[in-house]
Amino acid sequence: MVYLRRVVGQSMLPTLRPGQVCVFIKTTQYRHGDIVLAKAEGRPVVKRVHYREDKIHLKGDNHQASTDYIITRRTRKNRIVARLVWPKRAAVWLDEIAEVERL
Amino acid sequence: MRFFKNLIKPVYAHCDLPCGVYDPAQARIEAESVLKIMQKYQESSDEAFRMRAIIIKEQRAELVKHHLWVLWTDYFKPEHAEKFPELHELFWKATKAAGETKHSTDPQAGEELLALIEEIDKIFKETKKS
């Protein structure tokens, strides 16, 4: 299944701009660094997956303006629905962010 | 073109301003990063790595302060401060502790910061019950 969505908000800057149209495909498989469409607190959100120990954090690339979420095995209210496939450039780790993650 | 764009369902990349979602977890996650960076700094003898660790630790500590201030000034209300009289001092101590982690590489400073955030989290959860 394919999801066509329009970005509202600034938490994924500079990777995704407000108003930008994105394509997601339904998936149950995602990796650290993937941008995903998720249901968080009942709303569809676009965030990046960060694995931290046994939890999955959904974080915006714009740390100063992002409300982030945590997915644990117990948490049913937050879940990942689909993975970003377009724009292709955004689906790739930004070097700067990857730098922080590799530390 | 704009008309067609508006037909596409939105997906939210939002901050706390429009949605009103607050959680001390944001400050805690950044504080956990600060602590981990301090530990890795202590374990490394690579000068380049240690320099990078300090730069990134500064950024993360600043984010801790930011998230604490957002909670303090945007989420908590006068009635919360009335019910939990220690609230203001706790935030003051926590932001001071976040500042301390900027000029310290001792993991103890990171642990103290996390303990204070934990105290704030307990109060936050209490306010959510009512």
C-alpha cells in the first residue's frame, strides 16, 4: 500500500519542508535512520527512527522544534505504519545526523 | 497546483506549539545522550574523538535546557506550582545541572541531571492524573 502525504510543520527540517509531498510504502520492516509515517498519540506523524537500547524513538531532524515519541513493546498507541521512499534524497541519512548517531 | 496539493492528506512534522504535547522524556533522552557521551569521553584516548564528544555534549546539554524550559514555562501552570511547591526550585536546579554538564566531563554530573529530570517527571505524571 502506498501513502501520499503532505508535510505540515517544521520538525523534519532541513530534510523535509512544510508543504512538501512525500510517498510512503506500508512496511513492517524499518531500520535505524529511516524516515517513517507513524501513528503517534492518534495523529499521523513523520519522524526519523532512532534505536536506543530496547526502545524506538521517533525524532524530528530539527531537534529544536520537534515533539518526539517513544515506541516500546508495551506501547500500543504509537506505531510505525510506513517508510518514506520519496523524495529519495530525504530517505538517506543526512551526514550531519549520522555523525551524531555514530558517536 | 496548490488545490491538488491541499487534497493530499497531511502528515504532521510538528513541534510543541500547535499540538500541546509535552513530555519530560524529551529532556531525559537528551540528558541520557549527555551521560553516554561523558562515559565515552572517559573511555577514549583519541583526542579528535574527545574533541567531537565535547562539542556534541554541549549541543545536547543545550537541548536539555531547552526542553526543560518549554515544560517549565509552557506546560506547568500556577496551580501546579501551588500543589507542588518544590517545582520551581527543581527546574532551577535541573537547568543549573544541565549547565554543569556543559563544562564537566564527569559522568557523575550527567547522573545528577538525570535524577533531577526524574523528579520532574514524577510531578509531571502526577499532574496528568488529575
